[in-house]
Amino acid sequence: MGAVIETVSIEDVYPLLDEYGNNLATRDYSTKENQAYVKELARSMRAKGVPDEMVTLVRDGGIYRIKAGNSRVEAMKLLGTKTFDAIVEEESTKQAVLETVIRTNTKKKYEAVEESRFFRQLQMFGTDEYVAEVSGLEVEKVAKIRRAAEVAKDSADDMSLMRLIAIGEFADDPEAVEALKNCKESEYVTIAKRFEARRKKEKGADALRSEIEGRGIQFVDDATGMDLVANVNKASMIPEELPDGCVAMPHSIPGFFMILAPATEQVPAPSPEQESENDARAQAEAMAALYAEGTANRRAWLAEQLAMQSLLPALSRLVEESETRHAPLVKAFLDATDTSRLNVGACEIVLIFESLNDAAGCGILDGSGNYRTKACRNYVSLLDALKADGYEPDEDEQGIYQQATDHLEGLE
């Protein structure tokens, strides 16, 4: 493909069109972001009136089409430039133009949806390995984008590459695809995390089921005549020594399994009341385990936010409203100096977090499966503040929150 440098009139320069007459490989200059980009580019070119890097054009009869440099041409129009030197090619394929767009995008960032459109157009010309080489993306991500375009169909036209990668990750999950397709662009990360957590939990349950079966324990559908040995949601929770004849059943809480053993002959069959108490106790044990997992998630998130010196306004407000915020010596100082408040510090946030988070780790149920009203109130207050400050509770935490809320509403 031959190329020469020519002085061209800006009036003879036009965007490159595809076979349908649509502008190819050009920004949407109606958006504020792209208008600001062109203005900034024009300011940087004001001294000479032309860019330092030449525009590349393709000869089309008596006019020229822009192969690379649409924004530079727009900036020269703002400056009133009449002529400029450009690299002129006699011909150029659509594939070559798209390669140029994708390669230069590392320097001149397109809007997310524009970048995605160019990228998917390039995928029409080659394998994932080829597109990965041109774009610099990993082959695995390129493959996910291709899968996403297949399941998202026309919706893919309005999505960023990162959102398409998320959809490609869940291309085999219709529920996840539907949720990621129909959400706002700003919401897809949160939704993807939720489905990733669910997938992780399902994989963990499958692995635990295999571990239980590997111990020679069969799964049954009926627990009649059986006693509970343990509730487990991790392999480490399976007792080393187990009675003969143990079986297993899925727990009512997803991810948990009950290890059961034949009831001893000396012990009479439990009454309905005893069975109800056993069920409540098993529920409380499982809830406590879920609560502990959520506590670890919340602590990790809070530590990360404090390390970034986040303001955390909602959690700070909880501190300010707490009657036990100030230690006696601090309170004496405030009284003596007629000071109404002190700025909330990291230590105070951690203190209120731990006090509401239930340091005992029992959760919202006591050992008999009854709701602990104060623990419910604390949990709701804490989750409300955490969510307001950007924390994203997982499905288990949301489930506990709903149970706590339902209990509190039932008291009113």
C-alpha cells in the first residue's frame, strides 16, 4: 500500500464511510466529553495550527477520507486551518482502518461504547488471537467479548468492553445475562459481583458434597429416625470421627449440609416439640456460620476504606449519634471546654462498627433459634450505614438483613 505526504485542503477531507454510508471509526462529537477533548486538542495546536502527528487519509476520487486523525481534523476546523500536510494512501481496507483505530486508542482514548463498537467490528475479520494481538487485550477477554455479543445481541451496541467481558463470563447463565443486559452501565459491576459470589458458593457446595461422598457418606432425602451430628458448610467442619451409618442431607440454608446418624435404640423418638427445637437449633447454628462469614467480609471492606482514608459519612453519623461515643475522660474534656463535638476518627468508626457487629458472633438468633431483638436492630443500623457508604452486602447478608427487618416490623 503506497503512501505519500501531500498538502490537502481541509474542505476536501471527509470521514470514512462504510458500505451503508455510516461514519466509520470516528468519535461521536455531539457528546460533551468528545467536544471537550477536541477543544483541548485545539488549544495544544494553537501555536502552529496543525498537529504534531500527521493525519492519515485515504484517496477517494477527488476527495480524501480520514483513516486516522478525526479529532485532529475537528480541532483544525475549530482553529480555522485551511490546509495541512497529511499522509495519503491510495487505498485502505476497513480492516486496516479498524486496526489503526484500536492500536491508537491506547493514546487517544475513545468513549467506552465507541471503543466497544470498533473492537467488535474488528472481531469480524479474524480470530481471538488476532484481535488480542492488535488490541493488547488477553485472548481470554477477547473470547468473552465475542461470547457476550452472541448472547446480548443488539444490546451489545450500547455496552462498554468491560461490561461485555462481564457478560461473557456468565454467557452460560441466562439469569445473569438478562440482569447484566438490562441494568444501567453504572450498575453492572455490582450485579456481576453478586453472580460471581453465587457461583463461588455453588462451586463450594459442589466441592463439599464431593468431600462428604468421599468420606463414604451417602445422601438421602428423608431424615426419619436420624439424629443430627453436625451442620457443615466447609470440609473442615466434618467431624474426624463419625458414628456408623452416617448419611447427609442438604440444609434448608443453601451451601450447608446436615450430617446425620441413626438414632440410638436407648433414646426414644423425639416428640414434635423436640423436633421443632432441634430444627431451630440447627437453623441458629447455620445462621451463626453465615453471620461469621459476613462479619469477615464487612471487616475486610472497612479496613480497606480506612486505609484509603475514606470519609464514610454514614458510619461517621452513627458515631456522632452514639450515646457511648466518648470515654469518660474525653467527655469531661468536652464538658470543661464547652465543646459539642469532635471529628470522627478511624478508631471511633471501628469501635461503633464492632459494637454493632455483635462481637459475640451469635448473629440475630440465639441458641434456640429465637430472634435477638437488639442484635436485629444493630445489624439493620450497621448494614444501612455500610450500604450508604458503598459496601455491597452479599446474598447471605441481604437474607439476614431481611429476616432482621421482618422481625422488627413484626414488633411494631
